[in-house]
Amino acid sequence: MRTDAGAPARLRLPLAAAVDHPLVDLCTAAEQRARSSRCYVRTSVGERLRVTSAGPAIHQADPMTGLEVISRIEMLGEAAIELRHTVRNGGSSPVTLTAVTSFGFRIRPEAAEVTWGESSWLAEQRWRTEPLRDHLPDVGLPLHDQDGRGRWVVVSHGSWSTGEHLPIGVLSVGDQAVGWELATSSPWLWECGEALDGVHVTGLGPAGIEHGFAVTLAPGDEFAAAPALLAWSDHGRDGVVAALTVARRARRQATLGGLPVVYNDFMNTLMGDPSTERVVPLIDAAADAGAEVFCVDAGWFADDGDWWHTVGAWREAPGRFTGGLSTVLDHIRARGMTAGLWLEPEAMGTGSPAVPELPEAAYLQRHGERVVEHERYHLDFRHPAVRERLDEVVDRLVAEFGVGFLKLDYNIDPGAADGLLEHGRAYRDWLRDLGHRHPGLLIENCASGGMRADAALLQVSSIQSTSDQQDHLRYAAIAAAAPMSMPPEQAGNWAYPSAEMTPAETAFAMLGGITGRLYLSGFLHRLDETRQGLVVEGVRVHKRWRTAIAEATPSWPLGLPGWTDTALALRLDNLLAVWSRAHDAEILLPGVTSVEQLYPAAAPAWPTIPDPEGLRLRLPGAVDARLYLIRTES
């Protein structure tokens, strides 16, 4: 960090290829950049900032607008920092902000590669590594003797913060690499541009040009930029992911509650239509398999299957369960499991009887009109009546039904609604406070699967749903790649075996859950003895290794999983998961000397061949999977 008098504060990461970069840039409605370009660098206000103090926080001020920036930088582990910037109007007139950067760094671009991710419903965690020059062409800046004006930008819109792209990336130059992560549930962007002295990467929350963002600060008002992580390594991308994983664990506020195995009755099973007669056999089968939490998913509050537009009252449907919902939840507890329920706290169905119980200001608006999306209104957690109502709902479910697990879903995106940024922050604060009020309550964060799997919500959630994908062959790529975005112990990967699967396919479907946070579903009571045995064995193996997984560092010996790759591998320290999607070939496991097959223990061993660079593993020409304990040269 450089805090020279008479200049803005500048950040240089501890890598040989790193170059100084402004600590923060910001745009106002009146002033954008000091030099015209597409990038959020060299802004007029940013270049006028001057350091006023550099104690625990770095204070800078712009004498023209009166804006002050307070920057807090915290080390998380040995190779990552968290950056938090707060802008305060210290002047005498209102100032309208249109952008505040969360992070920025600069690095010399020789042969740089960038790892970045795309995401969408049923196709989350699609990572790719490409030459930076594929996105940021070399335009010969030295010949023109000036910085570039173009950029490559990755943008997310609306409140599905991971529903288009992922707010995470890694820039690698040889063995040196830098990674970044934005922690926001609202719109964001990150960009790469080029100057004469290097490539710069900048990230920020909502911005005026891309998202129509603007916030007016009266004298004394403050605005907080989206928090961000930066991590670095001399050991390439996987070294950066290791540093990010340490930092993510350090920031986590939610309890993991002993990492219990969860069974949920939705995916490929009841699909939102539970009843006593349908659920009880699932409860018994889940308990027999070793599950420790049983969650009754959507539909428990509706008299029939058409529940989508009626959500919001969150009271038991009187005609759905023979003997009442309490009978079902009591049976869950009698079988030794914690009872859980599904909620969608931010949604109010247009047909819900609870709609008139909240004032108009309790709903998100756009241009003065209440937002309607897919037969739902969107609640605004900035309003105290919303928080009070949901507090009452959760307190009642805990007191009346003894609920110890909540799956909190989020199935609509209100788009560019007024107040979306502050609503997202208020919702996160509500989750944090909920954990304080009910310290034993476990919270799952879900948004049509992994559409809002951002760092801000992961910090205050026990478990993160990674997808709604119902095809186990496709799900393997999501499960194997999920630790790029989250600690593996929070990656709630569905495992939903069915009677139609072969034993090998059953093991394939189980493996993603075993190596993450095991999230069971499926009609387990319909499985034959062989398939039931594979489920029980998978749960047992997961329980044996879950504590180690919660401390493990992820890496990918075959590279990050491609969406259509026929061989996938995820390493968690000495555990190695390998999925074969009908791939008849040999794969090289670098540095591995031998493997011990952990799951399925009784299945035929895949042939191994020693290699000077490691161990070659011969995969079958069929769908199958293995979990190994590996031994390495070191």
C-alpha cells in the first residue's frame, strides 16, 4: 500500500508482476473519468483524492466535492485481503454517486490467462480458462503512447447475483496469479482493461451506465461499496483458490451445526406435493440411510398442488396432512432427525390472503409501481413491517413445530427494482440476526438452485444449494466445480438415486454429495438392496470424511470441469473424486503414487498404471464414479 502525500492511495499486490493501482475510484452524476475510456479507472474524483490519515483505516478526501473515502483492509489468512470502502459526503452540498469501485489491481500482462465463470438455471458453475488476449486484444499501446480505452466486462443484472456470470475470477501470469470475489446479492460487474504499465482488473457493485444506479448523498450521508476479496499466489490458479477458501472460511458467520446430512423431499421426488402418506415412507427411508435432517419442501402450506401464487401466509394447510403437519414433523424427530421446512421469505403470491396485511411500501417498487414477477410480489426487507412479519413466521415455526432447519428459496428476479441494493443488504442482515436469535437453527440458501450463491449470503448461511439440475450426469460437472465459488462443506450437492439407475449410476449420483455437503433426495424406499446399500455406504463415507472436507483445499487435477467433459475430477487434499461419463480412456493424476478406493468399496477397481509424472487411471467406457484416498510423492 502506498499512501504518499499529495497523491491518491495506491495498492500493489505482493507479486513480482504487480504494478501500483488506485485503491478506489468513483464516479458522480457530474463527473466520470478524467480520461475518457470505458473503464472505471482514472476517474475525476478518484484522481483528486488525497490521503488525510492512514491508521487502521485509510482516509482520503476530494477537496472539490467534499467526498471522503474510508477504506478498511483486513488480512484473511496469509495471501488474501478483504477490502471495504465507505464514501461519506463531508461537504455542504448533495452529491450523487453513480459508481464506486470495490477493488482494483494491476499486473503486467505477459501471456496472461483469465479464469472466469458463467452460470444459469440448471447450468451453474461453468468455468473456463482462456488467454486474456482472446478478450482484450493487443492494440499496440506503446506506439500510441497512451492508455487503452476499451475493456472486457463481465456483468450481472438483477438480484440473481450468480444467474448469468460469477462475481469471481483469476488472472494468471505463469505461476503468479491473482483472484477476486465480490460479495453482493445485487447487480455487479468486473472488467479488464489495459494501460501502458499493465492490465488492470476492477470490480464494483451496481453502476450507473450498466445498471442505472445512482444514490444521492446529503451532507453527512454515507454509502458502502460492495465488499471484495483479493487473493494471490505464486502457485497458479489452484494456489489462489486455496487462499480464497481460507478467506471465505474466515469470513463465515453462520454455524455449520456439525455438518449434518440433509434429506429433502423435493428433487426428483415429491416436487412440492407432500402428504402424510407420501412423506412418512421417505422419512423412514432417510433415517435408515443415515440422514440427520429431514426437510419438508414446498407445498406444506397449500391445500392442493397449485401453491405458487399463494405463498406468503406461511401457515399449515389444514387439508394437506392426515393428522396435521405436526404429526409428520413429530415422526421426523421420532426417527432421530431434525425437522426442517421450506420458505420463500422474500415472495408474496398475488393470490395470497396475506397481501393486504402489509403496507404498499413493504413491496419493492419500480417507478412507483409495485413489481410483479411470475405471479409474485417482491417484499422489501428495508421496511420494518416485512422484517417483523418474517421474524414472527420463523419464531412461530420454531416454537410451534420445533423446526431446526429452514430451506430459504428465492425463485423470482425483480430486475431493476428501486432499492434492490439496499433490500439485498437488509435481507442479509435479517439472516444474520436470525442466526443470533436462533443459534441452533440451520439455514440453507437457495435461489432456484444456485442463482444467488454469492459470498454475501454464503457468509450467513449454513449450506448453499448448488443447482436444481435433475440429471445426475449433468449435475456432476456442477458439483465438481462448486468449490471454485464456495468452501466445499457449504456446497449442498443433491444426491437423488432412483430405482431406474444401475448400481454404477447410483454411485455416480451419490459422489457429488459425498464430496460436498450431502443433500439426499429420491424415493429411497423403492431402491433394491444393492442400491440401498450404496446409499447407506455413501452416507457413512461422507460422515467419516466430512470434518476433513470442511478443512480441505480444493484443486482440479484434470483442470476445471467442462460442461461436456467425459471425465471429471475434484481433489480435496488427500481425497480424490473421479466421475466417468462413459469415458473409455486413461487420465493422468500428477504427483499421485497410489490410490485406495473408498467408495464404492466393493466395486471393481479401475486399473492404475505408474507413470513418471504420477499415476495413470484407466476409466471404464460407461457411467461410473470412484472416491479415492490418494498418496503422493511428498
